Amino acid sequence: KLRDPDQPEFHQAAEEVLSSLWPFLEDNPKYLNNGIIERMLEPERVIMFRVPWVDDHGQVHVNRGFRVQMSSAIGPYKGGLRFHPSVNLGVLKFLAFEQVFKNALTSLPMGGGKGGSDFDPKGKSNAEVMRFCQSFMTELARHIGEDLDIPAGDIGVGAREIGFMYGQYKRLRNEFTSVLTGKGLSYGGSLVRPEATGFGCVYFAEQMLRQQGRGFSGQRVCISGSGNVAQFAALKVMELGGRVMSVSDSGGTLHFPDGMTEHQWQALMNLKNERRGRLEEFASEEGVEYLAGHRPWHLPCDIALPCATQNELNGDDARTLVANGCHCVAEGANMPSTLEAVDVFIEQRILFAPGKAANAGGVAVSGLEMSQNAMRLHWSAGEVDERLHSIMQSIHAACERYGKEEDGYINYVKGANIAGFVKVADAMLAQGVV
Ligand code: NDP
């Protein structure tokens, strides 16, 4: 019987994991017949609440807030908050489910959760965003804590929103604790947290390419999205000698026929983070082509890094990428490729890393932020970056261990799913039926 048929994203994520796990489960029957799978598919707890707030004209709005506490088998719930009009329970359950496996892969003691709201920060004033965040946290504060559930950012939740929510939490609870990660540097944040997901994704892709004696140097790299993950993936690609051919937003794609320059990257940071503008504002710049309404996947490239959102790359896009010579895809976003697209990449023996492996660098450095807060000290950027690098290498090694197929191809989807599953399932077996 199909439960929750109105949650297609959650079903998609579950299908991807279960279909790649199945042969492993048949070979390891200790994981069957004890409800492990059924329990993994059911959140430990879902909190859903009203978020009333007042706009700058005195008008009252009501949004819906959520926190999905999926699994605490190996540590406190951990995962981001997303503010986007498309947020609903099914989307957050898919993200929380993925998060459980991802957090296990980092080898840090973190369970999985995800939350957010259908609030749209676009076009809102700072004061409106602050009032929304305060109202959201007023309810969420009852359900989180530094040893219970530690949210972070995601789409629509960056440094500004984390700051507003942290301020409200502190005021309500009268304590200064590590209850959120992605905090500003002046109040407990970690160096390299803003860069971590994008950098980590490129470090992971570097490991994949190394298997084939390749690297980023001279490679054409198509990136989608232009938010936190895309920005720092682009920077690291350029640092490693690759050519960034594109970034995008929901309005269209910016194409850099000669590769993005450092100057253009700075302008992008300013546009997206300071002015909160749209990519079409770049349209008249020299050396840039704006493709309104287009995603980047038809542009010829060697490597693709989808860094925007779920289901932004479908089967046709995958076939076009492969036909144009793309040989490596690493997901900076969560589930950007549809099931059909993933099948195309694996059938064609293209290097393909799913988000739960390739974008785990963000939550890994969030884990390091919690450690620094607990120790009341601050590591240097070099130290955090080194740890990030080594965590991405160890995730790659875990994928290789469980994902290598008879012909030598590393099936990273299978590898990541089995490696994450084994850690969580063993903890569940040890803790009894709870
Ligand atoms: P941001 O909000 O900073 O940026 C999101 C980007 O994706 C924007 O360019 C946005 O364009 C685009 N986008 C969002 N929704 C859509 C849509 N429906 N259609 C087309 N484009 C869209 O988010 P992040 O960079 O933080 O997150 C991007 C992805 O990475 C998400 O899947 C997130 O879950 C994942 N991720 C993020 C981590 C992090 O540390 N931040 C960690 C691990 C994964 P526009 O502005 O036009 O909406």
C-alpha cells in the first residue's frame, strides 16, 4: 500500500535508495525482518506549525512552518531549514531522509532532520525577513536544542536568516549555545562554513576524476544555481584551473563562453549576496550571454555540477550532456537529477556522484562548527579546510568500498546508500525496536 501518495519527492528519494540497497539487503538478511527499512521511512517526529507575521504595511500573513526529525539513531537531529514557496511536507521528508544517510557518511555523530517554511524571502525587506524569522523561531525553539536538534541553512536561508533566528532563540531561552550552525563568525560561526558545500563538492569530484588520471585543469564545467553552493563550487573550480561555463537562477542561465573570470565571480557575489538581484541584470555585461528561461545542460561541457534544486536535470538533459562529451557529474544540490537521469549516467558509465555523498561537506563543517563551539575555540581556515578535504576523501573511499562493480566502475549511488545505511542500521539494531 502506497502511503502518502501526495509526496512524490519523498517516494523518489526512497525508491532511489531502496532499489540500490536491495541486493545488499538480500545478502545481509540481518537487516531484514526487523522493521529497519519501515522505521527509516517513517520520521521519528514531525512538527508543523503556524507562522504569523506582519509585513511593512501592517498586513498579517500566515505561513506554514515544519521540522521533520527523521532519525536520531547515531546522533542529534541535524539538517537545514529551507524557505521557499515550494516547501511542503513531502519535500522536507525527502530532504530529511537523504540527510540521515549523508550525515552518517561524514563519520560525525549526527542524526538527520530537515525543516523550513513555504515563506518566500524574495522581494521582502530586511525587517520583514527578521519578523518572519523571529516568529518562526518562537515556535521552533521549543523543539530544538544543542543536544537535540541543530538546524542550519538551505535554500533561502543564509547568514542573514540564521542571524535573526539565532538572536530570537537566545532571547527566548536565555542561553548561548550551538543550537544553529552557519552562524556568523562574530558569534560562534566556523571559518569555511559558507564555502564548505561548494568546495566539498569539487573536492569530491576531484577524487572521482583522479580515478581516471584526470583533474579539473582545462575542463569546461557547467554549474547550475547561483546561490551559496554554486558560488563556492565555481570559485574552487577556477582555483583548480577549470573553466566555469555557466551559473543559473530560476529566471535563466548565464553563459560564459570563455569561462568565468575572477572579476565576474566577485560581481556575482555582490549581485546575489549584497543586492539580492537576478542574473538577468548581467545580460548586458561583456563576455556573458544570458539565456532567459534556459537551464545550462545543453551547453557543451566536460563536467556538470547541478547546484540549484531537486529535479532540475531530467533524462533528456542527461542524454544531451553525455552526447556533448560530459564525463563527470557531481551533485551539489539535493536530488537535482531525476531517477531517469541517474539511470542514463550509470548505464553510460559516466562518473556520477549523488548529493548525499558530493554535498556532504556543508553538514560536515556544520559538525565541526558544533565541535568548536563545544570546545569554546576557533580553528583557522586552513585547519577546517584540511578536515573538510579529508572528510570528502573518506566519503569517496566509503563509496568505492561498497560501490565498485565487477567491471571496475564505481557506482557511487550504490556505494553511498550502502555505506550510510550500514552505519545507521547497525545503531538501530543495537538500540532495539524504538
Ligand atoms: P540558495 O538559496 O543559496 O541558492 C539556491 C539557488 O538555486 C538559487 O540560484 C536559486 O535561484 C536556485 N533555485 C532554487 N529553487 C529553484 C527552482 N525551483 N528552480 C530553479 N532554480 C532554483 O541555496 P543553496 O545554494 O544553499 O542550496 C542549493 C542546493 O544545495 C539545494 O538543493 C540545497 O538543499 C543543497 N545543499 C545546500 C547546502 C548548504 O550548505 N547550503 C548543503 C547541502 C546541500 P532563484 O534565486 O532564482 O530561486
